[in-house]
Amino acid sequence: MNSPFRTKTVEQSIRDTEEPEHALRKSLSAWDLTVFGVGVIIGTGIFVLTGIAARNNAGPATSLAFVAAGIVCALAALCYAEFASTVPVAGSAYTFAYASIGELPAWIIGWDLVLEFALGTAVVAVGWSGYVRHLMHTNLGWDLPTALSGPDAGGSFDLLAFLLVLVLTVILVVGTKLSARITAVVVAIKVTVVLLVIIAGLFFIKGDNYSPFIPPAQPQTTGGGWTAPLVQLMFGYEPTNFGVMGIFTAASLVFFAFIGFDVVATAAEETKNPQRDMPRGILGSLIICTVLYVAVTLVVTGMQKYSEMSATAPLAEAFKSVNQPFFAGAISLGASVGLITVCMILLLGQTRVFFAMSRDGLLPRVFSVTHPKYRTPYRATVLLGGIIAVVAGFTSLEKLAELVNIGTLFAFVVVALGVMVLRKTRPDLHRSFRTPWVPVVPILSIAASLWLMLNLPAETWLRFGIWMVIGFIVYFAYGRRNSRLAKAGAEAEY
């Protein structure tokens, strides 16, 4: 059993969750999971990317780009729902891969998720800091010293982003249920802001702004080289802005707005009734957010001509363009509050993946010990929270943000592949939720995810490849020898 493709049975994965020292508290309901999903999905994407995609890629048809990206996520969500209800163990795609494809693929996807969630947390923390500084300057006339405003503002350290991650780390150590309650309050504020945009904006729509709904296609200037999409370098295909293909170009961008529903799957082990509640939480949050995204996009592109939309605060600027500063201010405040939950749930997801890898011995087991009172993985949470706080404080992450997209899409591919493999290898498993039309849905999920990945710049693929190489080195230097499966196999041979 020294093969890097050895699998960990579903039964063993579930037994591991019953060890007192390494057990998480089961406290979450379907409602909590849906709130988590909505809380992390509605964030930077809808508050920022709507304007960029409309102005540069698809015009009013950006609403169709959200539909296309939502379909890609829905295909993946159906696969996640089957796995999360069948293998209700912390770790999401990492745990699913371990049970179906093998240890090395599981390690690769776990290593990928650590990067995705860590970088996502830091990016959102920096974005939140920018919103708060803008609000303080606009409403209070008060500015942080430049040195403490972060690299993006010409400083050297982002104090607000650093402190936000530290505070959220403490909340996650104290308990998942507490974080769920805080998330519920903030999500209520965030959804209220989105509904405010939709309802109030309806009164300021001008039909002329929708013409043309799909603007004429224009060649996309990528600059060539490493900045060009990989699909262009491989096949000579040149993506276009606007036109029908511009909708799919925009979909590659606004896909970021859907990142987060997969985080729900990382909390499977802390769910009271995962067989019933995980599918509801994953699919429910995705459906709610897709409907809200399409409605918001239709409203704001009707309020303001797509070519004039803001690339930084499109929702607020749309209301400023129709002389409604009150609504603009309310939206900015809601966006800054809403980003807090995005940050917290991404951090929650990362600590659960790290915890699962540690419990399996692929990372030091010391990080899989849970707090005696709160039953949370406090050591992993403190370690990762501290590292991410420093990264958010010192780093400008605009370019690296694309790594979040490629990491998520890679996880989608692995989960879809895992569903097909487990259907073949373990047809006897009880599945309270079954992905429909297997293998058609998983194959479509893989194809759609790969297409969006190919539309990302080649330099993003290069950075992703470097991270994966580091992961291979760590696995073969430490994880392969220290995994619990390896030790169990050695004892059996002895």
C-alpha cells in the first residue's frame, strides 16, 4: 500500500471524525449552510466585477454572462452535493478525491485549495480595507497615514486588512455556530443592499441604455506573450470583447462572483444532518445568488450606459449618475460590511481543508487537534490566520487574484471526476443525493471548467504550476511517508 494512488475508504473517513481529539462539533443546519453560501458568494464579484465586465466585455449582455457562469457552477454544485452528502467529512474536494481517485490527487487538490482560500481571504481583506478607507475619507474627512494604508495606496502596510483577519481568526476559534450567527446578520445587510439596488434602480432605468443589448464584436487586445489567454497561445483562438463570444469572455471574469459555494462543502462534518442539509445549502445558495446577480446586472446596465460604468464601484456610481447620492452611500456601506463575511467564510474553508489534511497525516498531526471547549481546529486556525493577516498587510494582490479562479476551477474538475470514479468503484454506497445524468453532468462540468481555465492568462497558469511543484516536493518529502494510510500499511506488512 505504498502507492501514491492509495484511497481512503468512505467508512474510514467517517470513523476518523469520531476520534475525540480530532472531532468537530456538529452545530450547523441547512439554513446556516445556505447563509454561509450566500454570505461568501455575494461579495467582490457583484460589487466590482459587474462594471468591468459590462464596460469591457459584454455590455448589457453581462447578465447572460452571469447565467453562463452560474450554469458552470451549477454543474459542479450537483457533483459537490452528491459527495458532501455521501462523505460528510471536513475537507471538501480534498476529502472527496481521497475517497475516489487516491492520495496524491487528494494532496494536489488540498494543496490547491489551501492556496485558493488563503489568497481569496487576503484579496477580500485588502478590498474591504479600501472600501473602509474610502468611506472614512468621504463621510468623515479622516484618512489613515499613508504608511498604514497598504501597498495599493502607496504605503507599506495595510493595517485595516491585517486587523480584520486577526479578529475573524478569533471568532472562528471561539466557534463555528458563533460565526454562523454573525454571518447571518451581515448577510441580511448585504442582501438588503442588493435588493435596494434592484428595487430602487427600477425607477431609473432608461430603455436606450439596453441598445444594443449585445454590442458588436471587437478584437481583444491582450498584449500577447504571458499576458495572453492560454487558449490563444495553444490554438491561435483570439477571444473577443462584445458580440456573442464576448459573453463567454465576460463569464470567465464574472465567474469570480460565484466563488464560495464550494466552501459550504468544507463544513460537512459540522452539519447536524449532512445527508439532507448539504445539498440544500449548496444548491440553495447558488440559485439565490444567480437570480440576484442577473437582476442587479439588468438594473444597473439599464440605469447607466455600459461604456460609462465604473470599474471600481459600479453599483454606487450607477446611482450617482442619476443624482441619488443617498443610495450610493448606502450601497458602499453595505458592500464594506458584506465583505467581512466573505473573508471569514474563506478563512473557515481554508482551516477545514488544512485540518483534514493534518488529520490524515499529510501535514503535521499537531494541527488537527481540536479545542477542548470550542471543538474547533484552533491551532490550524491561529497559524493560518496569522500568516494570511501578514500577507494581507504587506502584499498587493491584484495580479495574484486570478489564481483564486484557476484554483477553484481545478477543484471543480477533480470533484466531477471523483463522482464518476466513485460510482464505478463503490456502487454500494448509500447516496442520499445523487447527481443526475451521470456521466453526462460530470463530463459537462469538466469541459466547462477547462474552457474557463483556458481563458485565463498564461502567466496565471505559470504561477499555479509553480505552487503545484512546491506541493509535489512537500508531499514526497513528508506527506507520503507520514500519512496514516502509509503507516497503517507498514504495520499490516510487519
